[in-house]
Amino acid sequence: MSSTADFRNGMIIKFKNNLYEIIEFQHVKPGKGGAFVRTKMKNVKTGAVIDNTFRAGEKIEEIRLEKHKMEYLYFDGSNYVIMNPVTYEQIEIAEDFLGDKKLYFKENIEIAVLTIGDEIISVELPTTVNLQIKECEPGVRGDTVSRSTKGALLETGLKVNVPMFVNQGDIVKIDTRSGEYLERVK
């Protein structure tokens, strides 16, 4: 058991029968009354962010997650198959477990899998991925200066707004945290 004095950013705790990652925290000592700790926590499974206040010194259960580097291989119709590049062990992850993260899965990308024992808790994507544009309006010559954008459908089914000069078949870099276009890759 740990206490609120052990809080640090990135720490995983068990709170109300769910796993939460501490995003930020602040120890507060008011002039009147006892000290407390304000926290902003993210649910590891759902990604929902909550605010909570703990009494100073309150006991909490810290959870140790293991992070494994894995490689995405293919989608078999209902599951995403990933492989440990060291042991070559293959694991299947259900499509609904990934949610919107599946829109960034391209064959052979490296991902991180967070586990407790043999149970997969979460999947972390790389910060950026390069994806090919499957459908978009044709680019107009000379439209490199304006900030106007157009919708584009990428090879994984992700829809993003891209600058007017980007064409179908181009490869673009996408930020997996925000889902935004970053740049065109040559």
C-alpha cells in the first residue's frame, strides 16, 4: 500500500475498482482544516478523465503495469493479431477492445501493450503514424499558402482534414494523440 505522499505523474492506482493513471496532482494545505491532494486521473481502460480529492496520507493501492513492445501484424476479420518481436509469440486483441485506436493500426507498426500478469489492460500507439490517402478531392495547383482544408479518407478508415495541396495516394503523417494531419511525407 502507498499513500498520497507517494503520488507522481504516470502512477497507476486502483480507485473505485478501476485502474487510473495520475495525470497531475497538487498537495494543498489550507489555513484551516487538514491537508489534501487534488488529482486529475485518467481511466486506463476507457480514457475518461476525472478529478478527485484525497485526504493527505490516505492509503491507496498502487498497481505495477508491465509494458511490452509489440508489432501489429494483421486483422483477421474480428481480431487484431500482434506479435512479440523477441519471442515471436502472437496474441489476438478483440476489435472492440481497441476502440478508435484501431484507426491508426497499419501493418508492422510498433505498439506498446500494458499488462498486469497475462491480462492486457491497454495499448499505447506511437506518437505519429504515416498513412496513405485513399480518397480526397484533387489538389489545386497554387493552394499551398492558404490555410483552407479538405476532408480525406485514409487507408485505415480514419477521416482527417488535410491542406488543399494534398492528393489521393499521398502519404501523410498523423498525430495519434489528436488525430490531426501534421505533414505530407515524401
